[in-house]
Amino acid sequence: MAEVVIVGGGISGLATAYAVEKQAAEAQVKARVTVVEKEERLGGKVRSIREEGFLCEAGPAGFLDSRPETLELAKELGLEPLPSNDAAKKRFIYTGGRLRPVPDGPKSFIRSDILSLRGKLRILLEPFTRPSSEEDESIAAFGRRHLGREAEEKLIGPMVIGIHAGDSERLSLQSCFPVMKELEREGGGSLLKAVFRRMKKAREDPDVKAAPAGRLTSFKDGVQSLTDALGKAIDGPIILGKGLSTIKREGGRYTVVLEGGAAPVKADALVLALPAYAAAKAVAELDGELSGLLGEIPYAPAAVVCLGYRREDVPHPLDGFGFLIPKSEERRILGCRWESSTFRHRAPPGKVLLWSIVGGAIEPELPFLDDEGLIRLVRSELREILGIERKPVYTRIFRHERAIPQYVVGHEARLKRIEERLQRYPGLFLTGNAYRGVGLNDCTRNAPLVAGKVVDYLKGR
């Protein structure tokens, strides 16, 4: 029987382990899958805490239902998806000292006051945009080239903060939003031309979608329901509380050396479902160059601050998903999600829950304030933005020293070099959100792809 070891018990590792077991059985390959996780719990940054009637997410809030992978996985695991409330379709940008609704169509865009008249007129020039000669460019440069400086600053920049907690001046368009590069090619340089062509095709063929859309989706007891269900569905052994020290390759097999004097684990196929910095440490003895490449992938720190209030203590109607803040506003939080407006079951009756994020690549030092300092900072921001004067009745803080990998310009070239080094080590695979997609949907999409490579490798042995 082949031994498959997956190091890392977050969503990527668990989904990959589940997929390997499933695909191996279908291919009639005898394999035992072992998951090794350094923490005493599964899930990684996916963590849903329910206390005092509030449900707070330490990591991702959910996934978009516009892609099938996570929905299909949830169905297989017997989970009932929870779509976000209709109110969550309404989103805000804080600019010019107040919250302004994000336009959801051409008419609302014309009426919107997020952009000045000049900024709106600049967007009309987009059909005349020419493709960039740069092989890889920053999101900010791409946005300015297509939509102008003001739209990049007030619309694109906040979107990047919301997804990556990153700086659009440094992040790669090709790696973060490959669909935008695809649209540019389709439109001969123009995004709008490509979108209009897709809209026309969508009218002619109902199976064609004009643009990716979706509804934020979770579960009644939070995203952790997914990782909990995966942990229960995996047949092979799960080793908790044992971190990876190093790996060795001997006679075509791998030896996983664990910390704390635990017995090493042998593997015919080894999957490192770890953050890039942890994978770099793991392979340092095996391949210094591979380790160096993995260690070059930067991460942004973040702190999540959940505050629960009595409904009557919050003067704002909280009629939406929440708000993001452009970097130019120089506020101390990146944004705030109105959890109890977004999903049911997030706060007790008569109370509301606000989820704020601090730090990211914009102000990386802030997440390391002490608890009192973080709460004071967030309360001060919410006082000025939402008018909340009263103290919260519930507080919860989650810190992530290295929260989200940053796909900076040059990320794709680095991945190619990593893949070239991996060719030297048959049976060694990498997965996780450090490489091709930071979202939960990306992790569940990549899992069966990596599993397929593992099973194909075992079949060829």
C-alpha cells in the first residue's frame, strides 16, 4: 500500500487529503493518507468561534457561489450552505469623510458620488486603451491605464484591500486577477469591449455568463463547518500537535521528520499544504534554492477585531455588507463587515456584530498592538465612521502574524522557477493559498487537481 502524507491541516490540506482518498479509490490505487498538523486543531486560519450568542470568523467569511467546487464539496459532506442576506448586496466605500454606496449598475454609477465628474468621464476613454507591453504589471498600473487614477484609488484599491489586505501598487494583476488579463486580450486592450461581447453572447446563449458574479455563502455555524466535516470524512490517520522539522529523500521515498522527538513518517508521495514560509523551512535541508524561492513569497499581517453591540447603541442602519476604505483616506482600519447584516445567526436578538480588519500591507505594524490598544483603535474609527459612542458588549481579537500571501509583481515567474525545482523531486507536491489563489474557492478548486497529480504519480510507480 502506498503511503501519502499531507503536511498541513488547513482547508487546502484537508480538501486535498479527501480528494486523494476519493480519486485513489476510483483509480483502484491502494493508498493510505496521513495528515500531519502542528496545531492541536484542524482548520488553520479557518476558525469560527461562537460565544455569548455571537459567531465570529477568525479568517475567511465564506465563498462565492458562482463557482461550483466548494458547493459540490459541501454537498458531498452533507453540509447545507447558508447564502448571505439580500442586504449584503449593498456595499459601501468610505471616501471624502462619509460612506457612499458602491454602484451596482450603469444608472447607479451615473448617480454615484464616489467619483467626480472628471473621474467618470475618464472611464469613458477605456475603449481606447491599448494592451500593456509589460509582461506583468501592478494592479494599480493596470487600473490607472484602463480607468484612470481616481477610479483606481477609490474603487480598485479598496477591492484589493478587501481580498488581499494588500497594496495595489505592489500586487500583480496577472497573478491576483488573471480574468482581467483575459478580458483585456479578448477586447483587444479594452475591458469594456470584452464585457460587451460577453454580454452579447450571454443574450444569445443562456449557458454563457457575461461576467463572474456570485453570492457570498457560508454555513449556519460558520466556515469551520467545512473543515470540521472534512476532518471527519478523511479515513486515514490524522496526527495533531506535531510540527514538521525537516524532510529527507531516501531511495525514492520521503521521510517526514517531526518536532519533539516524535517518530518520523515515511511517504511514497508527500504534499506540503503549508504557508510558503513554512514550506521553505521544511525543504531547506533538501533543496536550498527551492527553500529560498518559497521564502521570497511575502505575507501581510492582520488583526481581526469583532465587536458586538446592542442594536440601539449603533445609530447607523447597517443596511449592507459593510465598507472598505481607500488607502488615501489614511484611516486606521482597512474596512468593516457588518456580520449580523450579512448572515443570519451571527448575533443574539437585539444585538449586532461588526467585524473589522487592521493592518495588512498598508499598516503592517498595527496588528501587534496589545488588546486594549487594538480595541481602542477600532472603536475610535467606528465612532467617527458609524457614530458609535457606546461600549461594545462583546469583544474578540484574532491576530495573524502572516495572514495573507502577497502575489507581488513577478509572482508568476517565481512560481515557474519553483515548479522547475520540484521536477527534481518526484512525489513531492506543493499546495495552499500561497501559489494560485488566496480564496477558499481557490483552495477547494486546487485540491482535486493536486490529488490527481498524486494519484497519477502513484499509478506510475
